[in-house]
Amino acid sequence: MVEHSIKRRLLFHEADPAGVAQFHQMFAWMQETEQSLFRSLGIPLRQYWAAGGKKRVGGARQHASLDFFRPILVDEQVTVRLRLRQMTHRTLTFEVFIENAVELKARGRLRTVCVQGHEDKLKAIPIPKIVRDKIRSHMS
């Protein structure tokens, strides 16, 4: 199983006037954790997993969802954890957990489809071999 996490502290600009995390911020944290996972696996992001690379290969969000259980407050530290649930020929599906030391704050799913192209000329393609191999080498 491939699992990866980062720690985040809710900053003032990420909160609403009541000091609670804005929901869209947690989606940004999910994406930040996904990028951190690829970096930790040694995947050269600019070349193989970013739209600006030579091959114009990237990961497009096919699905993202979160169920919110408890608010995250300003200056609270949480762990954002991704667990790979499925890797198909073209997609990666993660289960997402956002939690502090004592409770689960949110839980959801994130699915990324590998695409190639630019702007409105995107098409789904197989996940590059280097990306697939690095992920497989970390599966237990």
C-alpha cells in the first residue's frame, strides 16, 4: 500500500472570519500532499507530471470529494494523509484523511487521470512507465 502524509497548520488567510478552515483550502492541501507524494517517490515532476513539461503530460482532477466531520481552527496543526486505493492504466485513486492528534476532521477521495496536451486539446493517456514503476516499487 502506498501512503503519504504532510503536516499543515491552518494560517489566517486560509480561514474564514470565524477562524475556521475554508473548505476549498482542504482541497488545496490534498493536491499539495499528492505532489509531495510524487516528489518523495523521486518522480521528476516537471518532466513527467506537470503540464509545462516537454511531453505536456499531467494529472487532471477527475474527482475530489470530502466529508467534513469537525472544524479546523486557525493555528491548528493537522495531518493530510493520502492512501492509494487503486491504480488503473490511466488513473490514480486515493483515499484522503485530514486529522489532528485526536480526531478525524475530514475524509474523502481523490482521483487523478493522466492526460496529455494543452488547454482544450487534452486526452487521457496511460500513466508514464517511470511514474507507474516508482509507485509499484513502493506498494506493499
